[in-house]
Amino acid sequence: GLRHDRAPLPDVPGPDALDNTEKLVGSPGSPLFHNIERRPVDVIPLDVATGEPIDRTWMRFRPRASYDDVLLDSMRALVTCDLMYWPAIANGYDYTKLDVIAPGLDLSVRFHRSMPPTAWLYCETRADIAEQGLLGSTCRLWSEDGQLLASSATQAMFRPMRR
């Protein structure tokens, strides 16, 4: 078949050059994020509305970063693609004033390559459209050596936050 790769890793600092979220803001928030170390490229205070619903983050799972079993290891991509639409949308708004949440309605993940045994994954998620109660986002996931591993699309539906 044909062979090409026109999906280079964006020009961002590597994970070793960045601080993790615990150092930047304390607790990682949701209990699920206790299992993932995140090192954001852009450090955006929760009360700042950038208008750019984008999240650019290096991630590694803990306590174990990768697995020998191909199917089990591919779940790193699935979980990452499923999680990151909310941090992306939150980066565009003053998070302290958000009164909605957005449970996912669907997730479509395309696996381009097998997951490498490296610990760190670079995840870039964009939530480019949100209106009429719906959120649409895309995510791309690269290895440390710059190979695009997976890409995804998610749709979520806004609902009021329970207080």
C-alpha cells in the first residue's frame, strides 16, 4: 500500500521541560486524574477565559505507564481521547464560573499505530464548536518520538451542574 506521514508532532516543549499539574495547581481534581500525570504546555489559571478551547498536554499513566499486552496498552489512547475534551473547553472559559458539565455522547477513535512502550504521550485536544447544548471536539495523540498514534472525535451534551 501507500505510505506517508504528514502529521508531525507540534513544536512544543517535551515533558521533561514542563511541570506537572500537582506542582502547578495542587490536587489534580477528579479522582480519575490521580491515575494520570499531566504536564500542560499552556498553564492557564482557572479563572482566566482565553477564548481558545484547546488543551495541549503531555500525559503518562501511573502507577504503570505502559503494558506489554497490545490491547490493554491501546486503552491508554482510548482513555486519553475520552478525557481531554473537558479540559479543552474549560481552557476557553473562566472555569470558576462554569455552571454546566458535558457528559460525552459518543467517541470515535482511530488508531494509526501500535502504542510504543514509551511512557509519555502528547495530547492536543480542540473543542472547536459548542452551541445549542452540544460540544464537538477532536483529539490527536503522539508518541514522544513524534509519531501520530491515534485521533478521535467526541460529541458531548451540556447539562446544568448539580450543586
